[in-house]
Amino acid sequence: MADFKFINANDASTRLEQMAIVDIRDPQSFAMGHIPGATRLDNSNVAAFIANTAMDKPVMVVCYHGNSSQGAAQFLSEQGFSEVYSLNGGFEFWRVQFPEKIAR
């Protein structure tokens, strides 16, 4: 069984350009602010994401507080992605830590 890893906001902020960032929050929350370069992922587009993303590209999953992202990260890891992370503290921690790194 494949496993995901945890990543803290500081480490994530230095690797944004190298990772595929997926945000599993609801559309309204995503529209109000998200990590730059993030793609909102839900059941309607997860198959396309899997089909169109290189399996060796690091993937970081973001949710509200870092809880729901763990299940999604495990799922993506089981689909064959070799390096999958769940963001510790989720977007809410990111928002406080890096208010200048929020896209709208």
C-alpha cells in the first residue's frame, strides 16, 4: 500500500513551483483564496487530474485544516503518484503564515 507524507507550510512554500497543488475545499472557499497555482479538485475532475498529471510529479493536497486532505492524499498515492503530501494545518494555517501568497 502506497502512503503519503506530511509537509509543513514553510517547506511547501519553497517547493510550490515543483509541485502539483490540489485544493479539495468547496468552490466558494477556493474562489475566496487559494495557494497560487492550485487546482480545485473534486469528484468531477479527479479522473482527468490523474490522467493528465505525471505520476512522478510531487502532489500536495490542501483542505481547510489538514484533516480531509489526508484521505485524498492517500487516494492519490494509491493511484500511483510517487510523492504525495498533505499540507499540515491546511489552507487556514497557510493563510495566517503566508498572507502574501494567496491567489484570488
